[in-house]
Amino acid sequence: MEFAFPWPVTQGEWLAWSSAVVTVLFGLLLLFGPRLSLRILRLQTVEHHPEAVSEARATMSGFYLGVGLCCILLAQPLLYMALGFSWLFTVFGRIVSMLSDQGNRLYNWVWLIVALVLAALPLAFAFGFVP
């Protein structure tokens, strides 16, 4: 069995691949800079609970890195669909928070748009809207 790195060829593949790369970069930031990441996300840890930092390193970065790297290394439309739906559920969660938790702030709107773009890129390719 021969393994070759599947470099994107079409415009749709490039869009989906770009979303996967940004997802991996977010995962690397969470893995290697959890305190900075938590500060960017406006989350705060408590001194007596260092396990909160491990959640950023493990749980949060693990999903970003796992899905993003699988998309980059395997370049399968169904994996890109999983990436797109993951970002789409992030959008949904942010909307629910904005409606339920009085989170209707500029910060949430900016990250909602970022997540929506990161969802649209791989989904457009996976569903064949962009060849």
C-alpha cells in the first residue's frame, strides 16, 4: 500500500483544505498555548484547578487536531462534511448562547461569522457546490 499526500487540486478542495488547516492551527494553539487560547476565548481558570488548562490541551485541541488532520491527510469528501458540520454545530451553539445567555455581543458575532465561513468552505465542496 502506497501512501501519498493528497494535495488539493480543484478550487473546492482548496476551500475545504483551507478550513481544515485553520482548524488544525486552532488545535495547535490550544495544545501549545492553552492559557493564551483561554484568554482569547475569554475563559478564566481558577488557581486551585489546573485541570482546566488540561481541558484546553486535551479535549478542545484534540477534536480540532483530530478532525483537521484527518481531512488534510485523507482528503475524503465525507471527512470534509464532518468538519463542516462540526463548525456548523459550533455556529448553532453560539446562536443558542446569544439567545439564551444574553451573549448578544460583538465578540460572539465575530466568532459566529468565522465559524460560519469555516463551516461553509468544506460543506460547499462536500455537497458539490464548488467543484
